[in-house]
Amino acid sequence: MHHYQNLIGGKWHDALGGQRRTITDPANGQALASVPECSAEDVGIAVAAARQAFDSGVWRQTSALERGKTLFRIADAIRKDSTQLARLEVMNCGKPLAEAEFDIADAANCFEFYGGLATKIHGETMQVPANSVSYVVREPIGVCAQIIPWNFPLLMAAWKLAPALAAGNTCILKPSELTPLTALALAKIIYELELPAGVVNIITGTGAGAGEELARHAGIDKVAFTGGTATGRKVMQAATGNLKRVSLELGGKNPNIVFADADFDAAVDGALFAAFANQGEVCSAGSRLLVEKSIHRPFVQAMLQKIERIKLGHGLDAGVKMGPLVSAAHREKVEAYIQIGKAEGATLVCGGERPAGAAFSQGWFLQPTIFDNVTPQMRIAREEIFGPVLAVIAFADEAEAVQIANDTDYGLAAGVWTTNIFRGLRVVNQIRAGITWINTYHPTFNELPWGGYKQSGHGRELGLYGIEEYLETKQVNINLDEAPLGWY
Ligand code: NAD
């Protein structure tokens, strides 16, 4: 079993208190590795290292070209190790290999995207009513804490580190305590590439042990958080002490709307993919399926036929389309929602159980589950379940579809299926969400901003918008009047 250490100030560290956590494969319970379990004291050491690296200028004062090249080298190293990284991701968080391979490739692309962007950060010159040269420069914010969840471990690390580093910040990344292994593999890559000490620090620990301190610590200038909405609220409160910058990527209960004029087969496939990719453990999952009444019954029937093709198993096994949930506790949470759905009177049309058989007995598997006849007021239609549970709601017309879609505290993503492009755009224009798709679901691009309206968070990751979250804005005024002001 591999004993990982944390990367702090360019050196490998154990937790000061010596605590470690065993990381297990959620598909079979086998121990994979042990990692340090950091506390507030460890956070303090990481902050000091990141602070020193920022203040010394060792990173922010390198040329943007050099920073960009470094990010390209990280991208290349991820690609070189992609086979092992994908397998490690599968074993640690349970997703099918094909999905992990996609994530790892996308993580490399993300470093490359921001490597290219590093040299395109520029200010502006303004005409002001004075004899002055007045311009604006963009500068890094400083020391950034970055706290990420367990569903896309390496990809979320890339989304956080790449723009922050391109902009010249120094970082302390904390992966989820459940899935730290690919982040620690990335730490090894960064160590071997000999980035200046303290520019990237990667520490492992729980939210209570290390996350809260990262959100609170006065030596940190910005906290970027991805996780649940309730945790995001705590992070924002903890950040008020020194009024650090905060960006939040939180949960969703996303509507996926199918109109009767949609390409039926494409929409059936899209509805299942929207709900069950990555075991449904996706912030942007299409977990509320809104179907027009006239096709509601045949649509559900067609999904029931196709859902048979979702093969459960260890993500490394051939043909597997759905792995285990990430932990026993998480499976229990999802199962509790299945009981809630039944008690609320929704119709369980498939799944709802743990799969039978020896292959599943040691892992946290759960069948893909569909509830039909869900009403918008039910808890399974309002609360983020974050697992393979789809709630189907029938609607009468376009106006009702939009009304139900927007009847949520969240505003992360939405999908619309229709062959009428006028209708598609009309609906998307009325949806209060940051990410929308027409006749597709889930494609995500490094070029486009990612983030939510309402309680799905604020700030955006990815694209040009993503780097804005890591930049300060400074005005510079150069007086060209040689005579003194003569005010006094
Ligand atoms: P979580 O909120 O439980 O944990 C996320 C991270 O925060 C972990 O690293 C955890 O250790 C840390 N943490 C926990 N308590 C903390 C605290 N009080 N202070 C600081 N840090 C703390 O979320 P999760 O269960 O790991 O992930 C699932 C959630 O993440 C879902 O709600 C999902 O929608 C959301 N998510 C959102 C996006 C997005 O882009 N909007 C992407 C992925 C996941």
C-alpha cells in the first residue's frame, strides 16, 4: 500500500500530528493507500509556504510566457501518465474507466488552455479628463486556497490550479478526504517539474480538520470552493474574517426538458446520460426530467428498455457503464432519498435497490433508479440527491415547463430537447441557470464559463471568465503636468 505525503513548500510532509487516513476502493473496499490527515497546524505551514512564495515574487514576477510554458509542461506530464492516472481515478472514486480517461485528458487540456491564456492577460489605457496617462493592470490576488469535491478529483484540481497559476497566484489545494489520490499524483508531477517551492501546495484532510481553517485563515487572500451548497455557505461565512475573495461552485437540481417534437431516440439516450453519467454524482446532472405529457408514457417506457444497457461493476472492468457510489455513507444518503420518494407517493419504475451478487457485495453499488409521476413539490424534485436517481415530471405546455424548471433554489444547468430551434432558444432564454444545452447534455468546454445562478454559487470557472476570478485590477495614473497642483 502506497503511503502518500503532502507537498508543502516544495517538500514532502506528513501531518504534524502523524495522523493518516486509509483510502479504499469504493467498488470492493480494498485499501489502496494512506494519506496524511492534516489539521489546522498543517494548514498554517502551507499558508506560510504559499505566502513566502507569493511575496518573494518567485512566481508572479516570472514572465507570463514562462508561467504559460510551465503549465504546458504540466499538461504534457499528465498526458504521459494518463493511463495510470485514469486507473487511479477509477479505483479511488468508482467511475467507469472511459469516463476517467475523458477527465484526465480534459485536465491536461485545461492546463494547456490556461498556459496559452497566461500571455493574454492585459489591461487597458483610459482617456481621463486630466493631463495624465491612466491605465489599468491586472495582477494576481495572492495566496489562494482551493477546496474541491470527490466526483471529478483531478479535473476539479485542474480547473482550480490552472487559471490561478496562469495569473501568478500561489495555491494551497485540498482535495476531498475521500478521493485525494490523483491530486497527490499531480503533486508528484509538480514536484518533479521543479516548480518554485511553495507555488503549489497540496494538502489532504477533512473539511472540519483542514477545510474550515483554509476558509478562515487570515493569510489567505482568496478561497475557491467547489462542493455542496450547505458547505459553501459555511465557507463564505468563515471567509468574512479577512474579507477574502470567495468563489463558489455548488450544487444543482437541474431540469432536462423534453418536448414532444424532440428527436425521440436522441432524447431518451440524452436523458439517461444526463442522469446517470458518473453514477449521477455530477453537480450538473439532469436529475429532474421534465417530459411533455403527450409523450410521457412512451418516453418512460423507452428509458426503461435502454436502462438495461447500463452495466454495473468495477470501473476497470470491460463494458461497465456505472460504478459504485463513492462511500457507504453517501450510498445511505441516496437510499434515504429513495425511501423519501416512495413515501411521497412517487412511482418507483426501476432500481431503488442494491444490485445482488457477489461482485457487488463489497462495494457501494446502487441500481440506476427512476421515479415517475413526481410532482414539483416533492423533496426528490427539490433537493440534490447526487446519485443515480432520476425524478420524472410531466408538463402540459412550454409555459409550465419553464415554470417548473425555474422553481428551484438552484440554477446550475438545464437541457432542452426539441427540433424547433425557436422554441429551444425561447426556453433557454427564460431558464435561470448558468449552463444550458439544446439537444445534448453534459458537454463541457475549457473555453466556456462554468458556474451557477442563485444558490448554485457565484463566480465562474473555465474560459476567460475563469481567470478573472484570480485577478486583481489596479489603476495607474502618471501625471504629465509639470507645474505643481498649487492647491495649498
Ligand atoms: P462537500 O461540500 O461535502 O465537500 C467539498 C469539499 O469541501 C471537500 O474537500 C471537503 O473536505 C470540504 N469541506 C467540507 N466541509 C468544509 C468546511 N466546513 N469548510 C471548508 N471545507 C469543507 O461536497 P462533496 O460531497 O465533496 O461534493 C458534492 C457536492 O459538490 C455536490 O453538492 C455537488 O453538486 C458539488 N459540486 C459542484 C460542482 C460545480 O461545478 N458547481 C462540481 C462538482 C461538485
